[in-house]
Amino acid sequence: MGRKNIFSSNQNRYFSGGGRGKKALVLLLLVLVLGTALGAVIFKFFGERNFTSKTPIVVTETPAETPEEPVVKPEDLVEDSNHIFAAAPYAYSTKTVREWITGQVPYTGEKLAFLTFDDGPSVANTGKLLDVLKAHNARATFFIIGTSIEKNANAGDTLNRILAEGSSLGLHSYSHVYDKLYPQKTGDPLVIQEEIQKTQDLIRSTTGKANFTSHVFRYPGGHMSWKGTAEVDALLAEDGIEHIDWNAMNGDSEPTVRRPKDAAATAAFVLDSLKYTKVKDVIVVLMHDAENKGLTLEALPAVIETLRNEGYTFGILK
């Protein structure tokens, strides 16, 4: 028996029926070709028009947001300072002014005066002195004692008014007790530093200005009056605090026999005191606003106008 062809039956079935299988295959291929061609035509006339954008796509980057600068108002306190922004043009570095009035650095500018008041704020005089300064368009630096703040129920309002009206605040210790600050007439660095910080904190809490810092200190009795101040100066400088005395005065703390007796004499005393200083074009005038300094208040208009007539303009210490 011969070997059977296992493919013969399938092949015969596939090609059975004459040319019908071939015709079906050709018809299928024809449909595929026509369908492809028709699809291309449809896409050409409709697809590009409806689905292809002729407008170029522009990719833009969103710029990073720039943080806005804080708005500064003229009446705002300069951060970490003793004065407002409006006072900045006439606020001078305490160290620089000290170097001028002591002759360490030559002063070559226009005549410049710094009115200073020690020992306040007082109930009787500080507010009235501010009235005079405002009326005469003048400014001053007020050296504050901590205990004077505590004794004055209106201290917060007064200190805020000093700042708001363009004057500045300096530090004048907490106690103003010589024996405590200068045992055996020698400055105690830690006591003085502690009293300065205590007064600084009192000003902040009383005014509600946490960003207040005064970098200006006047030794009670004056720097020139005590021993051992070099060590104190160095310690205070580390805290960013500079001291300053004066080279002119109105005489309101002089011994009774030398103290002027009226407003005119007080104004004249200021000019007369300049004969004791070599530096006359820049002056720091010592005055007081304690409770018993009524004559200082009375004489202030004459002091201001006398200095103006001599060609001085007024600055504050920072």
C-alpha cells in the first residue's frame, strides 16, 4: 500500500468549486486597496482642515512671582533704631558726632546743632517741650531714665510722641544713681550694661514698639567725670551702643551761682559756653527736661532762634 498524502484532501477542498476561491481573494484585496485610497482622500480634504491646526502653538513660561517690597511709611520706626523714617535725613551717627565734637575727626560741613534733654520723660515739661519744638520746626534727642518712665503714667504716649514728631530717644541709665553706676567713681561695666538693657526694654514695652533699639547712651554725670569708662565703652560697643557727652549747654544744671536766671540769659549761656570748645560748627547742647526745669522750657524758643540766627540747623542722634 502506498503512503497517504495528508495534505491532499485540504488542498482539494480549498480549491474546489472552480475559480470561486480565487475570485473571493481578489475581491478582498481590491476592497482593501480601494478602502485605503478612499481614506487617504477623505483625510486630505477633511482631516487636515478639521484636525490639523494651522495656528502655531506658542509655549510661554509663567514668570516667577517677585515678592513685593514692604510699604514703608514716613511715620514708621526704622527697624532696630530710635527714630522714624521721616527723621532719617537729619539723623546722625552718635559715634561720628562724638568724633567731631572731640576733634578726633575734622568737621567740614554746615553749622549743625543737636539739642539734647536729659532725665525725662517728665509729666511737667517733656510734653510742653515737644510743643515748642513742633512750633519752631526743630527736633531733639531725649535721653531717657528708666525710673522716670515708671513714675510717669503717660510715659508711653510721651515717648511715642517724641518719635512721631521726628525726635529721637537716647538712654540715660535706669536708676541715675551715681554710687551704683560708679562705685568709688569708677564705672561698673555690668551694672551700666544691665541698666541700659532694662531701660531699653521699658521703652519697648511702654511704647509697644518691639523693634525699637536705641544705640545712643549718655553717662549720667558725663563720660568725662568718671574713671574706668574705657572698659564700659568697649562692652557697650559690643552691643552696638555709643556714648556721647556735649560741648555746649544752657546752664540749667550748673551751680546756683552760675545758673542763668531768665530765658534771655539761658539762650545767651548757650553761645557763651562755646568759648570753651575748639569745635564750634557742630555742637551738642546739654539741657534737661526733669520736673523742676521750668526755665529750660521757658527759654527753649529763645535758644532755638538764637542758634538759627547763628546759622545752625538741627539734627538728632541715632
